[in-house]
Amino acid sequence: MSELRDERLKSIGWKDLRYLTKFEVAYELTLSAPWLAASWFAAAHEYYLLALGASFMFFLTGLRQVHNAYHYALGLSRSATEWVMFALSVFMLGSMHAVQFIHLRHHRYCMTENDVEAMSARMPWWKAILIGPLFPLHIHSKALEIADARYRRWIWAELLANVVFILIAFFALEAQWLKYHVTAMLAGQCLTAFFAVWTVHHDCHSETAFARTIRHKLKALITYNMFYHVEHHLFPAVPTCKLPVLARRLDAVAPDLASNKVF
């Protein structure tokens, strides 16, 4: 990516942003919990529209958590971070270690033919939505195909945990709210190709503008800073909560890199 060779970026201080206080670590680890509880409570009382809204926010905040985990930017040890990914694999469905493997390759081969994650970004928006159900299947199968033995162990363990969770939801507990949760998370996984990939990379290229970003404070707030994507690609070790600070530093020396907005 040509941006990564931009001499102006050498002047940007970013290493101080890698570190989180204990409060920030606690906040990041519990970020999605209120939304999960709200979705379960609403579904248990058959307020399904409210449950859907809470489930959407749980999935969004869960993506923020697991995205930081992919880059070991949660302020935890590497071993603890692995277990955070395992837990989120169960609650969000799927193997987060499979997604991590493909996501790290996405950073290495961003917007090139080897970038499996970016497949939907090369499509019109409506195709990115239509291929949604195939996207997680492709991600998981590709990770199992090319990942090393350590990754494959985590992936199979997480997929097995998914099966157990689904069996409990539909056959052991017979809880309607838990069945709802499984259904909602499956829908969320089917929409990741659009919301998590297409939105931040559409009409981008490996040698020009490779990602999009955001600058409107309210828009950044309601999306939990998840759309500071140029900043993330340039400095992936920086936790999401510190990306607004990084964005201001980037604007001071290279404002043109933030020209492509998500919305």
C-alpha cells in the first residue's frame, strides 16, 4: 500500500496510544455485556423489535472487542486474549480465531487478490449483501485450509462450542429467548460482509486509497469508533478507543488520507 510508504507518517506518534489503563481494559471487556443482557431480556418478554435493536448493538460492540483481540490490543496477555476470542465465538457464533487468521492476512495483502476478507468490497453494495450467508463459510473454510496447527485447534474447539451452544438453546433449555439469540447472531454473521467489510473498503484499491474513515463526532460515537479504518490499517496495534486521537494526529500531517469517508 502506497500510504504505508508515505514519509509523513514517520512523524506521527502512535506507540503511546497502545496502552490502556485498568479502567479502559475493564470497559473494553464489558462493552457488549449490557447490550447482550438487554437483547435477552427483551426477547424473553417477546419485545422482539427492541431485542433486534439490542442484538444489533451487541454484535457491533462484540465486533469492536474481537477486532481488538485479533491485534492483541485489549490490554490483556496473549493467552487471556485467546480466551476472550473463544468466549465471543460462542456468544456471536462462528470461530473468531478463523476470522482472526483471515483478518491478519487482510492487513498483509489489503485489497489484493490474496485478500480473502475483502471479497465483498470489490462488489456493488447489493451483491455484498446477497453473498452474506456464503461469506462466513468461505472465511472459515479458507482458514481451515491454510492456517497452521495452532489456529486449527482453536477453530475446531470454537466450532464445537458453537454446536454445543446451539444444541443447548434448541433442545436442552428450550428457552425461546436463547433460540432468538442464535437466530439473531446467524443473521449478524450473514451481514458482516456488508457492514464490516464493504462499508470501510468499497471502491478502494491496494495502491491508492485502501480504506475509508470517519470524522463526524456523533457518527463516530454511535458506531463505537469502528469506522476509523484508515487509522486502523496504518497503525493496527492502536486500540479502537484511541483511534480518534490518532485521527487528529494523522490530520495534522496528512489530511488527504482521510478524504474517503464511510458516511
